[in-house]
Amino acid sequence: MTKSKPCIRRLFDKAERAVGEPLEDLVASKDYTDILLTLQKLRAAVDGAINDTASGVFEKTLNAVQIPTRSDVRRLNRQIVELATEVRALSAELQARPAVAPRKAKQQATVRSTKKQATPRKAPGAKQRAKSSVK
């Protein structure tokens, strides 16, 4: 003898088939896919607008109390990366230069310092005073 399904199970199966088949047809249709994509795009646009507004208000609040925001930290990180790149380039350039002998470098430094001492500088107003005395 085979057991028959309980009464509640038979009622459930009938109700499920009555609702399930039309829903399966709807989900399989192209219109459903189009509607679903449109709703997802709308939701993303609304979420984006809400996030932009909320983050703008939050950012202004943080700036008012002088707390750095994510955009401040990103800007600083970019500047640090640029500086690090520049330092690496300068280091590479310095290493690429031929090494100057220590004695020659010392002689060049001495020559430079004596040239600076040999030519005295005039005071900024010296020309004006000289011209006014000629008149």
C-alpha cells in the first residue's frame, strides 16, 4: 500500500502551482529583466544621491571641528607619493653623476668661498644715494 499525501500537503501543492506557474512565466520574460534592470539603476542613482548629500554634510561637519576627512587623507597620500617619486629621481640622478675626488671637491669649495669674499656687495639703497648726491 502506498501512503497518500496528507490533506495539508495537497492543498499547499495546489496553491503553489496556482501561484508558482504564472510567476515562473513572469520571471522568464524579457519585460521582467528590463524592469528589474531599470529598478536597479534607479536604486543606484538614489543611493548615490543620498550618499553624496550625506557625505558632503558629514565632511563639512568634520572640517568645522578640524578633523581630517577621507579626501584630505587621500590628497596628502598623493602628495607624499609625488614627493617620494621626486626624491627617488633626484637620488638616481645624484648616483649617476661621476664621483668627484674629495681633494678636488675641497679645492672647488675653497675657490667658491674666496670668490664670494673678494666681491663685496653694495647695500640695496647705495645706487639711489649715489644718484641723489650727484644732483
